[in-house]
Amino acid sequence: MPLSSLTSAALGILLSNLFGAPVELAAPPQEIVVPSVGRSFPAGVHLGVLRAPPANEQAFINDRAFPTAPGLQIRNEANRIILPTMMTGSDFLVLYKMDATQSNVWRIWILTPAEIAAIKAGIQVVAQQPAEPEPTPDSTQNTDSSATE
């Protein structure tokens, strides 16, 4: 959950008083989302084809063997965490994220048909923008010009 700027500032002051030196809090990672589909993904994900469920501490993505991180999470189309043995079939279109060392696969998301269609349509994975509030019509104004009486 992202911290508000006021909460972040207060926490920074508290930590600097405790440790005797200024402490800066890292900004939360920016999430990305496939537009009009709604599931969000962390920054730094890559698109690939998972050839078979990960086995023997390896995942074959885009015909390349990647070692899997000890905390590997695989999320299905419903965004639920699943075990590799629960995956049936092969050739899954996925988004995947590497761990901090950039050498092990850390997270895998199996894409939904809607997400695949959005990607095939050429929609880029973009930064999520906050929703603009809808303007509310003024209830005192009459918008129907035929009702003049």
C-alpha cells in the first residue's frame, strides 16, 4: 500500500530522530497495467512464452532456460498463486519478472485472453494513471431546452 506524502514525511522524521541522521524513504514502485483489462503488474516485467511449467529449478521462456528463484510465484489467469504442477499444457503467453540479481525468474503471470488480445492489438503496457473525476452536472441548470415553462 503506497504511503501518502504526509505519512512518508512523518515516518522519515521519526526514523531520522531514532537514527540521528536523515533517512529518505524509497518511492513505491510504479505499477503498470494493460489498459482496459485492469490487472496490474510491477515495473520491469517482460513478455515471453513459457514453453512448459517450470521444473527442476528452471523455467524455459522464449527458448531460453532461466533458473527459478527460491520464492517463485506463478499466478494464473484469475491472479491466484498456483504450483507448477497445477499448470496443464504448454506454450503459455506470460509476463515475468526477474529477481534483484536479474538472474532468476521471480514472478510469472499467465495472461488472460483479454490481455493477450490487448497485446496483439498493439497496446503497450503503460504506467497506470489516476482516474480523472467525472464532472457532475449542476442540478440547478435545466439542460432540456424544450422544457421552457
